[in-house]
Amino acid sequence: MFCSKKKSLEVKRVVKANDREYNEKFQYADNRIHTSKYNLLTFLPINLFEQFQRVANAYFLFLLILQLIPEISSLTWFTTIVPLVLVITMTAVKDATDDYFRHKSDNQVNNRQSEVIIDSKLQNEKWMNVKVGDIVKLENNQFVAADLLLLSSSEPHGLCYIETAELDGETNLKVRHALSVTSELGEDISRLARFDGIVVCEAPNNKLDKFTGVLSWKDRKHSLNNQKIILRGCVLRNTSWCFGMVIFAGPDTKLMQNSGKTKFKRTSIDRLMNTLVLWIFGFLVCLGIILAIGNSIWENQVGGQFRTFLFWNEGEKNSVFSGFLTFWSYIIILNTVVPISLYVSVEVIRLGHSYFINWDRKMYYSGKATPAEARTTTLNEELGQIEYIFSDKTGTLTQNIMTFKKCSINGRIYAGEVHDDVGHKKAITKEKESVDFSVKTQAERTFQLFDHSLMESIKLGDPQVHEFLRLLALCHTVMSEENNAGQLIYQVQSPDEGALVTAARNFGFIFKSRTPETITIEELGTLVTYQLLAFLDFNNIRKRMSVIVRNPAGQIKLYSKGADTILFEKLHPSNEGLLSLTSDHLSEFAGEGLRTLVIAYRELDDKYFKEWHKMLEDANAATDKRDERITGLYEEIERDLMLLGATAIEDKLQEGVIETVTSLSLANIKIWVLTGDKQETAINIGYACNLLTDDMNDVFVISGNTAVEVREELRKAKENLFGHNRSFSNGHVVSENKQQLELDSVVEETITGDYALVINGHSLTVYDPWFITLFNIVYTSLPVLAMGIFDQDVSDKNSMDCPQLYEPGQLNQLFNKRRFFICMAHGLYTSLALFFIPFGAFYNVVGEDGQHAADYQSFAVTMATSLVIVVSVQIALDTSYWTVINHVFIWGSIATYFSILFTMHSNGIFEVFPNQFPFVGNAWHSLNQKCIWLVILLTTVASVIPVVAFRFLKMHLYPSLSDQIRQWQKAQKKAKPTSSRRPQTRRSSSRRSGYGFAHQEGYGELITSGKNMRVKNSPPTSGLEKTLYNSTNWIENLCKKTTDTVNSFSQDKAVKL
């Protein structure tokens, strides 16, 4: 329920800045959001409508209506209305609580403060009061209130940086930029208040990566695209302030368009119970028809002899009409066949389990003091039936924090291993002291390195090591600035580059600053400025990045980093020996799940470079096949490279990811990781978190661009896989899931307790109406709930150690139609035993006082007492984990039954309600006789013995996995518990690319254009050549390349493995 106003479907949107009156005529939605389902007026009708979609609730409402008809009512109305009202009330309270928290969340968001230009002044305004066309000011680290057209910012040329984690999970910063005509507005409130541009754009939609529109201002039109828009849910980063014009607000924003309306959801348990209730109702109707036919026959043949004595009206003498009335009477009498109490039990158990989730200390994240929160109780049992998990990578599997771990320089591994005197590799122990970087004032304090030999090589002046680190400090797109404390801060477009530049910084090669023409670094304490001659930017096809610089000595060098599969093909033939050694190191790095890049360089002749530079200028100026010509020139100069080595970066996984993925795999849960990363990066993450292992003989990469291509590749992979002569077995043993066991027990016991046979006669039941009313509400409800909420078939530790216990929930082995019919048979047998054993025992028998013991009420008390005891004993047998609450509820329910029984047969209650409780003293009289207790004991034993015998034989002949673990737990109680840990094995790897580099094309051109750099006093650069990329259309090129990259990622999406 997002918007209360009805309006015609939008085809396009027209918005005028700073003109609420103009925009209101289009009835655009305001910025208030509604994720709740109800309000005070709609809660009752909507909630009741949803609840009566449950078959059992609708049935009991129909039954209540029948009981209000005197001609067919065989039971008083309160036997139905009490449990029905209880069910409706409890469910309504739960739904109201869930919706209250939705309202609370909505109010928190709607009441956030934002700064809006109103009446030519910057005023504070609540988010919900922001209108389409308003101009809003955002500050650093502030959430975006609505979908905005960026007008100006504190950064040069209207640039701003945003984080889109709320939209796509990516924490990498993205660049947005304003039109040049609006960026001139700056933060001048008077000029911004006079801005009256009109935007004509697309209608609200849910496409996050697409926007088309036109801004008309000052008799000129300017095209708009996604790079000009900041979406709601983004966070402004590394930008002091920016101003934006509201285009879409509230439910029309792209974030809310992707949210959808809150729908009424049914779990698989609810759907199955609805089906079973329909079957039970069908059985009830068939039984009523049979009894009605029997009544009609009896009335036609025998009943006519009694009509004179019963003073029946003439119209009631029709045997067919009598059978019709009897049918409805039996429907009422047998109403307990439909287990409405089951819904009450399930709702309470769901609520209890949701609180257990909220209170679980093992699910508490101390880092942010955040407990787990079950936002709804209706889907809890679905957690025990999961077959597939679709997971995002960034921020879910990984922390998106890159850490420099190792490197290979000139055939030697640093930071990952140390060598003894004879050159043999030794493992690094935890006790080994890390390198002390505290003496370096510009060092990153969190950086750690355990291999001291790298620092020794730097001090000794190893030229290869120096060149390696120099490359890391020069070949990147990082921007630097100093904070108020004088500390050097890096703004990185990708965390990979941040890790490499930080590593070089700690080793003494510190990137200090850059201009469009120069890069200044500090090499072991000496400032060195390099002339930036060319920037050969990264893209998804090239898989590499290169810079061409001139050092103070006048040498021109090309520094390149990229994928091993690409750069190895561009090496000079003299690198063959080093290539082989570095390749082995890369295999080792990849085997540890690290992201790798190859580092290489080339010295260029001045004359050759000038000729190449001239051809590049011509290619940049070309209108035909410009991109192809530039790519060809890049290929030409990036050849005959000299190999320096390789880097290895760890993309840190979230804590416990490896163990979790392993457990989920053992539980037969299929995991799909969705990522927009490049294929190599996705594969590396798969290996790092044990989604992929080297034990897998067949790993297929599906990379089709259309549904037909993907289907064809899947078919081929299937043929290859099943063409091999292999046996397939998942190795999982059938077991029981704790939560499903509880639900199953609830079903079994509720159905058993709800059965009651009827003595053939008019409006006469075996059980007292009050007993029927209180049986499921008072006598047996709490034991069932205690077992369903607190019971554990095995301990939590053993559940984690044996993930195979999860599989029965996936296969619906614990609650299905077969188990239902078993419960039906069990209930039928119990009902027959409860009726015929007392009936046979009391047949023509006198009591101890010489009076006849087979009166109706004594027989009813004996059956009712036997039923309560049988159900309590059955629940006790089903309980595996005893708590104080279980004991109190089970034995307390029996005590409660006897208390109510003696009260209903007392003189005091008779004096107050003589018509309702006429059997004074019957309970005392019946239960004082030993024969009655013997009958109760015999009935209890006969009802329970078959269940005990079946479970005993099953446990010893065909034990399930949970049976075996329970037996093991009992044995372990007598012995000292031992802790076991899964062995941590180091994974080796066959040769494969470990390349991983999260970077976006276009940042090289952005840097060399100087558009993202603040104007400041810089040292003179006379004599330096101008930058090659001086195109005035750099922003359009960046947008184009970004779009191409996104499209490329969209076509080659997640790696299917």
C-alpha cells in the first residue's frame, strides 16, 4: 500500500524546479513511504479476510452459524466460538505486532531531516514533506532522500562520489557528475532558488542502471542519463556537499519500485494443512451422509412408532427431512475432527521460535551490537526446508576488504614464506614477529608483513624490487589528499588498487600527489616527480592497465599490471625462465584463493614513442573506427615486456564463511553466488569459500549471453558429466530436523486429542460439552506447546557437527500426507480403545457400592480421564529434551483437568448454574472406585503400548541418524566430553589464473583530463609534454565506456558452476 491516490498511468514525467504549484497538478506522489499492510481503519476487515482464507477458520465460522439454528444444533455455541475467537485473536495480535514494527520503521525513515530550498531559503524539512521539483542539499555521509538530478557539488566540475550498497551491495564508490551548465550554480542559494529548469523524463520504473530525460533551461536542451542521477538509498561519500533536484519521490523512486507491495504469504506448512483440512472436511461430509441415510431408514422403519410419544409436528414426520436435519446435526457433533487447535499451536510455536532467534547469543554481532531479528513469524518453519541459497558476494561472502598478502619478485616469493640458509622454504609461524613499520611516519598502521627479507632487499637496493614497488606507486588511478591532521588519505576507485598502493607506501614508495601531467612519489625518503605521458586504461577485454612515464633522468618507461593470461603473451622471449618460475608462484597463490596480478615493464625509445604518440593523437581525432584504432595502438606498444613479478591480494571473507558453506553443502543445500565480477574473480572467490574445490573433477563454466545459449551449454555440460562412468551419491543419511519434528508432534497429538466417537442418538455426545470446549484450549495445549518450542532431538552442537540432519526437512519427510494418514490411523485406534475398553468393562457390571456403574456420566468421566492421561503420556514419550517448563505443563495439565472436573461436579457450581452443571458429585463417586482406575490404567496401556513397541523396533532395527546421535549423546553423558575440530587442510591447485582486479574503465581518462582534481598551486611543469588525453568530451566518453562495461557485465553475468 504505497500511495492512497489513484492516478492515471504515467507515460512520461514533467517536473519544473522550485515550482510546487506547477508540479502538484500532475498529482505526483510525495516522499512518504508505506511498507505496512494495515492502518487503524483497514486492519480489522483486511486481517479477518486474510484469516478466513484458511479453510479451518472458514469451516468453524460456518459451523458456528449452524449451531445458532435450534433445529439442528446438537452442541452449545460456546464449544465452537471459544476456540475460534482464540485463534483469530492470537493471529490478529501477531499480525498487528508485525505491522506495528513496519509502521515504526516507516516513521523513522519518513521523519529524517533534509535541507530543502523553500522560499529562497535553505530550510530543514522532513523527508516525507519533500516534493517533486524541490532542490535538496546533501552533505557528506548523508543518505539520499529521493531520486535526484545532480545540479552542483563541492568537487570540481560537479563531480560527486556515492556508495550504492543499499541498492546493489557494492561498497566501491561510483562517480556521478552534473551538467556543466548547472555545476556553475555552486552553492549559491539565491541562484539555485531562481533555477527554473524543466525536466521531461521517463515514467517511474525499477531499472537502476537506466535513465533517460531532457533538461530544458535558458532556451537550451541538455540530454540526461544515469550518470546525472543520484538514487534514493545511496550515500554521499568523499563529497562535502551537493545539490539535487527531486525527480522521483517516495513510492516512485527506483528503490521503492523494486520493493513491491507487502503480500500475504503462506508457508508450505499452511498450504499442506489447508489441503489436509479439506480432506478431513470431505471425510466428515461422507460420514455425515452415511449417518443421515441411516437415520432416514431408521425413522422410516422404526421411528414412526415413537412420534406419538415425542409430540412431533406433522412436518417433522418426513424421514427424508429428518435425515437432512440429522446430517447437519452430525456435522456439528463431529466438528472436532477438524483440528482448529492445530493453527493455534503452530502460531504460538512460530512466535516462540522467532523470539529464540532474536535472543540467540551466537547470532549476535558484537562488532555493531546488532542481534538477529526475525521480522516476521510466518516463515520460520521454512528455514528447515531450504534447498537453494542465492547469495550476493560483496558484503555477504566477502568483506570487500583487500589485503596485500604476498608477492613474487624476480622469481622469489616475499611476505608468504621465509627461507633457511640452503634456500629451502619454511612455514611462517604465528610466533614470528611482524615487520615494524612504526618508524615510517606515512605507513599504514594496520598493514602487517612477516617476511623481513623483503625489507632487507629494499635496504640493499635490489633494482628489481625497487622497480616492482615503483610500478605499484605509479600505475593506478588513486587520488590522494591530506586531512586536517596532515595525514595522507587515499581515495580509491577499487579496493585492489588501494591494497597495492598501500603496500608500496609501507615499503617506502609513497604515492604523494598527481596532476594531469605528473605523478609525484616519495622513494625511500626522496621526492621524485614523473611526467605522465600516457594512460592506457583498464577495461574488461584488455584486463590490464598501463602508464607511460618519463623519469627525471629522461628515460621513458611503460609500467603495466594485469591478468597473467594476457601479460604472459606479451613478454619478451628472454623472460622464459622467469616466466616459468613466476607461473609456479601464481599457481601457489591461486591455490590459496588469492587474487593475483602480473607486474611488467618496458623501456621505450624516445623516437619510437613520439611516432606512436602521433599515431595515437590521430586515432583520438578520428571519427571512423576510433576505438579499434586506439586498441590496436595499445596492443602495439604493450609488447616485449620485461617481467618483474606478481602480487597476491586476499579478498577477506566474512568470518565463518568457509565453515558455513561447507556445512550447507553437507546439508544438501545448493548455493548460487550472484556477482557482477569478472570470471576469474568469481572463480577465485568460489575456491576461497569452498564452493569449488580441487577435488571436483568436472567444473563447467556456463557463459552464454542468451537463454538459448545457456540452455545449450547446460545440455552439453550434462552430457559430459553423465557420460562419465561415475556413481553419484550425496552421502547424506536420512535424519530428523528439530523444528519439523516439533510440528509433526503437534499435528499427531492434536489430531489424536480431537477424535471423539458419538453414541448413536439424537444430540448426545460421549464427552461433556465443557470437556470438548476445554480439551484443546486448557487440558492439552500447554504440553504440546512446550514440546514444540523447547524440544531438541539432538543438541545444537551435534546439529552443527552433523549437517546431514537437515535433509529430511528438505524432503518433507517429517510432515507430509503419509505422516498425516499415520496420525489418522493412530487417532482412530486411540478413539476405539478409549471407547470400547470402558464400554466392555462396564457392560452389565455393578460398582463397589452395589450400584450399576454403567451410567452415562460415569462412562463419560472415565473416557475423558483416560483421554487426558493418554495424551499426556504420549507427549511425555515424544519429548526428547526435558525442561522445568515441560514438567510443569504436562503434569500441571493433568492436575488442572482434575481440578476443573471436580469443580464442575460440585454443589457450589450447581447452585450458580443449575442448568449447565446438573451432575453433582458424579466425579467423586466415579473416581472413588478402584475398578474405574483399573479401567483407566488398562485403557492408557492399551493406547500407548503399540506406539512404544513400534518406536522400540524402529530404533533398534532401522535407526535414523538422529536416533543414532541421541544414543551417542546418552553414552557421552557418562564420559568426559571431548572437543573435535575439523582438520584445516591447505588446498593445492592445478595451474589456473588467479587474476582478480575490481576496476571500472574510464578513470584513466578522468585523471588525465584533470576534471576531478582541485585547482591548487603546483610546481611549474615547463618542458613537460602535454597530456595526450585532452578531449573536451571526456565525460561523455566515460559515460559511454561505463555503459559498455555494464552491458558487458550484464551479458556475461554470474559464473554458473
